[in-house]
Amino acid sequence: MSFTITEENYIKAIFHLSEAGDENISTSDISKAVNATAASVTDMLKKLKQKKIVTYEKYYGVRLTTQGEKIAKSVIRKHRLWEVFLVEKLNYSWDRIHDIAEQLEHIQSDELIEKLEKFLGYPKFDPHGDPIPDAKGNMKSQKQTLLNKLPKGYKGTVVGVKDSSSELLQYLNELDIYLGTAIEINDIIEFDGSFMVTINRKKKASLSKLVTQNIFVS
């Protein structure tokens, strides 16, 4: 069964919403995620239900079926492998790859993706620290905690970002914060929740509460 780019985008969006902890996704949440009207979302959900990709009952929310999860992970797998390729082989910075990978994730050739994965050395995580599903949909997890949940004096390593928007990543670039960056919490300002940190054991910086809510460390 084939799916349009729009259908794949909906399936992926529902999967990401479910990852956030919602068992039954509301149509309004999907509408925000895909930037579509409520009527368009309802029409699409009816189509996906007919294809047995989602279970959907009005007022009870949306869930992906087993087949729906499989498709979502396939799209995400392609997206994240292409991100690795763009960074490691074409020297793109991590703040410029998301939109390009959004286009490449809809390529249908399984053979190409298998060759791409082998060429890249079977990576487990993308340049933003997100796990890459393997061909069977399995994803390797890693221990990580949001920076804002940690106490003064903590020393760790940046392993991912919750928000992979270019705006945040460009800001982190300016601070020399990337995956693998060592970070130490020197102080937490009670007034606004900002963190005073040391980056790579030498550079001092102040991180806002919003920024610390979007950096994963281990």
C-alpha cells in the first residue's frame, strides 16, 4: 500500500504526539502539528482509518495501529539517516538539515535506504541526538535528562535537544554547544530559573530557563 507525502506527514506527526505521552491524540493537536484546518484533519483521519493506519472515533481521539507505527518509524528512519548523511558526508551544520531531510524522507526505495545505512556505518542516533529506528523499527534508547531538571554542581555531556528548530540550534552554535559538549552547572538563579554554566571546562555562559528545558544531558 502506497501513501502520499501528506499522508506520511500526518502519520509521522501522530507518532511524535504519541511519543510525548498522549495515548489518544486530539484532532486539535494534530491540526497544530501539521498546520492544517480541523476539517482537513478530519478528512485525512477518515482516509487513514479506511487504510487501517489509525483508529479514530470522534470525541475519543486518534491512535496509530501497529501498521501505522511501522510506517511512521520508516519515515522517521529515512529522515534521521539523511540527517546523518548531510552532516557527516556533506558537512552541513545541524541547524540546516531538518528541512532538507523533510524532503528526502519520502523516498520510497528500501534498497537505497539500506545502502545509505550501511554506507554511514549503521548509526544509532542522528545529529540532534534522536534515535534512528533500524529496519525492524527498533530504536536504541540512551539515558538522558533535561538540563533544567539537574542540580547545581552537576557535570555532564550534551546528548540531544528536545527542540531541533534552526533558531535554537543556531543559538547553541553561538555558545559552542553541540552533541558531546561538556557542561557544568555552576549556579541556578532563583529569580528567573536561568543557569550559569561552564562549557567544555573553559567558557562561562548564562542559559535561560527555556534553553535549559530543551537540552538533554547524560
